[in-house]
Amino acid sequence: MMATLTHDPALPGNDLLLDAYSQAVSGAFEAAHPAVVHLEVGSDRAPGGSGSAFFISPDGYLLTNSHVIHGAREMRVFLADGRKLAAELIGDDPGTDLAVLRVSADEISCLTLADSAAVRPGQIAIAIGSPMGFQQTVTAGIVSGLGRSLRGASGRLIDNVIQTDAALNPGNSGGPLVNTLSEVIGVNTAIIRPAQGICFAIASNTARWVAAWLIKDGRIRRSFIGLVGQDVPLLRKVSRHHHLAQETGVLIAGIENNSPAARAGLLEGDVVLALDEAATPTLDSLHKLLTGDRIGERAIVTFLRGVELRRHAVIPLEMPDLS
């Protein structure tokens, strides 16, 4: 005898077709998508490109990726309700691959930036954007990993990047990665082309901090000391002799003329070990320490010259604007 499907009269017809996962994804999309826009850019240096962005405030501020708008001479956003608006650049930070735009419009929906420190592997992650120009596209997956690092266009590492298997394609860049509450947990930024299901988003806590400074100052201030370095292993006997806990340091391969490093008496061949007692086993770790609050402030560089341990004072300067 052939079995027949029965309909529970207590449930609406559509609910029979939606399990809890589907309801979570579709509900999050319905709540979030009015705040997501398709972004088109024009540049004198390259053919026009496109990406995604989303509103973070009711007064027209949008968050997107730096690489989407960098060098653009004009930008247009296409809202979910059909409006097409010109956008102006408020601030661009290639170091974190984030940028803030603004449009003049009324009745704008905006998204809330969640606390990305509360994100956990395995939770649902929903990406909204315009992959390959297909506007208002939603894909879903899970948070695959936390605390990843991704190298930005400036050469600096972007820390605390979220890894997800929610499908991303060109055009998704700058769009939101949201949780089931329609809160933004990340800004979609990159894919690994040969791989499947390995995509990345800048964590919302990073995005919140960067967006606030870009809205305030139009840029992120960082410091520099003017050296070119590479990671090198330390000789074991030298590490033991000086009681060093780290196994690597930063070999100075070059020094800019009249830079803070040159004025401090650092030389090519020196191996930097620490800045103000904070270990610098890698060049990236040194970059992390060179924050805006160090501009013009005296710091102590610990380094090896041959087998001799030395400490010199250095005064970092403000890094030129990369945007």
C-alpha cells in the first residue's frame, strides 16, 4: 500500500516546508536585507567594479571593504527598495580592508554590529550581498574558525578574522556576515579561490573600532620606526646566554634615511627582540605594537648586535596615510 502524506491543520502550509534552520536563515535575511546595498564604483585607473556594503547608522553611514572602493572616483549604491544614490567616501583603511561611505537619504534601515568576541565555532553564519552582480543574494553556513589572520593590501596582518563556509564570490566583498538575530558578526572580505568553503570576514569588533575612527578622523593613525625586517631564528646559545624566552626575532634588512630607527642608532644586521619589553618574535608582532598612541612617545627597543644585547630609545613617528 502506498503511504500518503497528511497535513496537520494546526500548522500553516508553508511551515511544513521550513525546518528550524531554514526559518532561522530566512528570518535573519528578511530582517537584514533592507540595510544591504549593491555598490558600483568607477575609477580612472581601472574598469569599474562592484561589491556590497551595508548601513550601520540611520543617518546614512555605510561599511564596506577598502579594496572595493580604493581609488574610486565615483560610487553609487543601489538600495533594496530600488533607490540609486551617489555615495561619498568618509574614510578608508587599507590596513584592515575597511572603508566608510555615506549617502544622503531618509528612511534607512541599518544593522547592529554584534560582539564578535561572543561568536563561537559552529554557529550559523549568513552572508548577504551581490555576488557576481546578483543583488540581494543570501548564502548560509557556519562559523568554521576564529582568530585567523589575513594579510591586507598594506602588508599588515588583520587579526581576529572569522572563517566561514558560507559561500562567498566576487561581489560579496563588503557585505555583512550576520547571525540568526540579524546582527553583523563580520564584514565579508576574502575567499581562497582553489579551496571550497574557506571564506573570511573582518570581525565586527574590529569593524566597530575602525568605523568609529574613520567617521571621526577619516583615517586610522599608526606609528612606524622605519625599518625593513624579516623573521629569523635566534641562535640557541645566544638565547640561553641572555635568558630569552623567544626563539625568533626581527632581522633589520634595511633602514630608511632619517627615520626613527636610524636616529636611534639601529643598524642593518641588528635583530630586534622587543619594544618596551613586549616581545617581537616576528615583524607582524612589531607592527601590532606600533599603534597610534606611540606617535611621538619614547620607547625602548631591545635588540641583538652580534651576540651583544642592547637597548636604545626610539621615538616612533606617524605613518603616512596609505589611502
